[in-house]
Amino acid sequence: APEYIRYDEHLLRAVRWLIEAGRPIGSVCHGIEVLAMAGVIKGKRITTVPKCQFDAEVCGATYVEAPVVVDGLIVTACGALDGWRWMREYLKILDAV
């Protein structure tokens, strides 16, 4: 679904607002397509499924081959099997904010 919902301007506006407001945001698997389209990953280290590496890099992010990557308030995970690792890191950020 991220392949399609990444064109929803309401969603993109919400993602940008979260980043601008200093709120944590996360992405698992293909979800990076939404963050890329919102323009919030430039200069960030991220991970995603290998298929989406191009999307991330063309939007200015650095792709890291790892289960989970934390860069500032953005937490990304490679795939669904990494969800528990992603949630562990996301909760740490929520506790700190």
C-alpha cells in the first residue's frame, strides 16, 4: 500500500508536520516510500527492503543494510520480521521525547 498512499497529500502533510514538530516517526519495509515522497529523509541514514533502496537514495538518504536504523527521531526497519526490533527502538525514543 505505501506505493499508492505515498501520493496522498494529507498523509504527506501529516508526516512533514510530525518531523517539523520534533515527533518520532517510523517506517518498516516499504513504508520508506512515504517518508521519501514527503521529503523527510534527505541526509538521514535509513534501512528498508532492498527493493526500496533506490527510492531512499534518490531522495538523499543513505541506505544501511541492517535490521533497524535509528537516525535522530526516525526509526526504520528492513522488514516485517524486524518489527520487534523496530518497536524496541521506537519506544526508547518515545520515552526520551
